[in-house]
Amino acid sequence: MNIFDFSLLARGGPMMWPLFALSLLGLVFTLERALYLHKGQIGTVKFVEGVKNLARKRRVLEALTVCEETPGPVAAVVKAALRHHREDETHLRGAIQAMALVEIPTLERRLGTIAVIAKIAPLLGLLGTVLSLLQGFEFMQTNGPYADAADFSGYITSALVTTATGLAIAIMAYLAHHFLQGRVRALVHDMEWVGNDMLQFLLVDLPASPAPIENMELPAARGQLPSPADSPQPGA
């Protein structure tokens, strides 16, 4: 018997249709979540260092533009920190936490549905098994001594196929949920690290860093050396 024989699946009876719809729904949600989470996975360290370099040069607007053009929750947290960089620690920390609370439910969207599919699929398979066995026993009761064992074995096959299909869908759904949950945990960890790092940078490192040369009002740096006429004369 070939387990990949689709004619065997067709013998599963009417309960195969809801199982097929459930598997298709789980596949669509898994692919959508995998692509979304992959899009949000960026080079966190390199991205944060680039934003810091712009902030040290007092080019905050350009840093905000970089965050706006970068997808993912990490960029959203950095953007929230930059938008409140002039505020005190309490308001800055609150802005970072508020953005994290907005992004985390977006990351976890549809993961609960995939978990529900993993729990429902075996139950649907078991329901199909019970229905097929009831039909088989009803067939045996109706035909009495004239019942054919080969016909009854068809109902047994249908019962086992629905059970196996439900278990297979549940296993794949559990694996998908575990994989996606791991990606979400990795992104949440990046968000926590970025939030603490930006908090330290904006409150301690950035105020202590010297202003860039181009922003300092130095006459020599701008080619505005004082002329001899403007210089104070001795004894004046």
C-alpha cells in the first residue's frame, strides 16, 4: 500500500473535506506568517549602529527616515525612541514600551489559529472514524447473515484514513506553530535589546558626545578668519 496514493484518501468519506479545508487554511496561514516574520528579520546590530551614527551627527530627521523605510518591529521601536529623544527617562521608556506592546500582537497574529488547527484536526479525524464505524455496523445489522466482510472492511478503511489524516495535519500544524513561535521570540528579544540600548544611548551616550564639527560655530571652520582691522589693537 502506498501512503501517497490519493485514491486511498478519497476513501476517507465525507469528513475528508473539512480535513482538507483545515489543512489548506493552516498552510496558507503558515506561509503568510513565515514571509511576514522573515521580512521583519533585519541586521539589528548594523541597523542600530547606523541610526546611532546619524544621531551623533544631530541628523535625527534622516535617522527617522531610515527607520520609516526599514520594515519590522525593531525599526518601529527605534523610531519611537528617536521621536521622544528630548524627553526624560520616564516618558522615553514609556514610548518604547508602548510601541513594543503594539508590535508584539502583530507578530503573534494567526499563531493562535494555527494552534487551534493542530488541536481540532485529530478530533475531526476521530469524528470521521466514529461515523465510518457506525455506518459499517449499521450495514452489518441491516444485511444480517448476508453481509459481506469485504464491504465492512471498506468502512474500517475509511475510519482509519480519517484518523491518520487528522493526525498528520495536527503534526504539521504543531511543527509550524513551534517554528513560527521561535521566530516571534527572536524578534521580541531583538526588540527588548534595542529598547534598552536606545534608552542608554539617548539618555547617557548622546548627551555626552561632542557636537560634530559641521554644527559648531567656529569661524576658522567656516573660513571666516578675523581680519587685521577687526583685531583689537594693543593699548586700545
